[in-house]
Amino acid sequence: MKIAILSDVHGNLPAAQAVLAYTKRKKFDAHWSLGDSVGYGPYPLECLNLLLDVCDFNLIGNHGWLALGKHPREIYSSAALQNADWTINALGKEGLEFLEMLSPVEDMVWDSRLDRFRFLLSPKAKKSGWDTVTHLLTVLYYLRLTGELRFDLGSGKTPIVQLVHASPLEPVNEYLSVRHEKALLLSNLHSLSSGVGFFGHTHIATHHWIGEDMDVHTEALELGQPVVFNPIADFRRGIRRLLNPGSVGQPRDGDPRASFAQLVINGDPSDEKTRWVFTVILQKYDIDSVVARFEEFGLPPRNGTRLRSGT
């Protein structure tokens, strides 16, 4: 099984299209999106619709919450707020209604009957203000997409994977970078409901983990650098890891190419002997066309400058 893990597309349609063209060409089996499909970029509704159509699971990020009026505006710069106000208008009622259905965190289990991953109701979502009514709307959304209604409410089955936009403890807006203190990383790693979590938000491909020495380790991931693990075996041994695929639409690692990750699961995902391999992939795309679109709509020039530099 080969899964594409995307995050932080940020309304950058050419970048998203380049990534999805690659995954189609390489015959990926599934796509997971870790949030912030909108914000900054000049194609918010197009990106949201594309990801909802292609991705098996979609999270919401802090910029989605900002567009919904659920995130404090005072923590954002004036340029970010200008982008946000433009994004709200561009999304319209339809786009905002779709954003409303998404959670910033989901727990995933492997369902051998369906031969695919499916989602659980995560109690951590409520910590971020995601209420039961919203979850029921999401259930109906997935029912409409799949024709099935299969999920557990407190079944006791251990999740294999956790998807989160920012961090396990603060799913919407906490940064977990290689520069942060070990105590913050340790508390988030220990809070994982499984052996592995995939997160976005920092726009930099990163690996944080508790090793066999029970100490915290962290590294920025390079192109093609594999991380090999098994989340079930890790969980039983006290090992936890958080993996970030980088950003599709707004990289911050100094490389302007769209960043995402390939997750290859070589066998039954519920078997603790199965080898999981996470690898970062970078894709070129037409940055100039996105910059021209920024200029067309009078969005802050810094948007284009950051795209070209990858910072």
C-alpha cells in the first residue's frame, strides 16, 4: 500500500496539481491531507474541492478556523489577515460549509473487512472546540462519499495512526519544530493515541521521536531520506514518533518545490511485523503563475517572495 500524505496546500492549486499528477502517475492507493488547504494562496475553493474529491481523509488547519471565525485574529499579522479576508470571500458559502465539516485531528484504524483505513471519533477534537453536531455532519459527509457508515464510538480498539494538523495536544495552532524544547515534544509524543502521528503546520518536513533510550530525538528530513518503523511494535515498546511531510503550497525549508510524503506499508497494516516507510518527495511546479495570480488579486507581495524562496 502506498499513501500520499499532504499538508498545508494553502490555496496553491498548481503545486497541488503537480503533486497529484505525480501520485497518479506512480499509482498511489490513498491520499491523506493534514489541513490548511486554504489560506495565503489564490485558489482556495479550487484546492478545497480538489482535496475533498481526491483525499480519503481531510483535516482542517488554523487558517481554515480563521476563515470560519473560530481562531483569534489578533495572533495574525496584517498581511495574513488580508489574505484571510480575501480567502473568506473567495470560498463563499459553499466552501465555508465544507470547512465546517472538518476536524483538526482524527484517529485511524485499519479495517480488514474493508481493506482500508477508516476514522474514529477522536475525543481530542473536542478540546479544540469541535462539537458533536459537527462530527455528525462529518459522518453524513463520509456516508455520502462512501455509501457506508462504519466507525466506532469508544469501542476500545487501539488506533494505529493519528492525523493532526498542528500537534496532538493543541491540534489547531501549536508548533513542533526542531528548535522547540524537549519538554514540549515529549509531552506531545506521550499524548499520542498510537505509535505514530502525522502532523503539518510547520511547513518543514520533520521527524520527532522517543527512541529505545526513552529520550526525545528530532531531525529535519531530507529529500528521499527514509524513516522505517512499525507503529504497533513501537507503541508496545514505548516508542512514539511524529512525522511531518512538509508543505505542498507554502514550503518553509528553503526549497521552493512542493513537499509531501510517501508512506509505503509493506503488508498488513495491523501486523506488528509489517514494515512502514515514510519518505519525503519534492515536486517542481509553475511558481510564476501563482505569483501572477497574487498580483492579479492585489494580495500581499510577500506571498510571492516567500514562494520563490521557500521560506
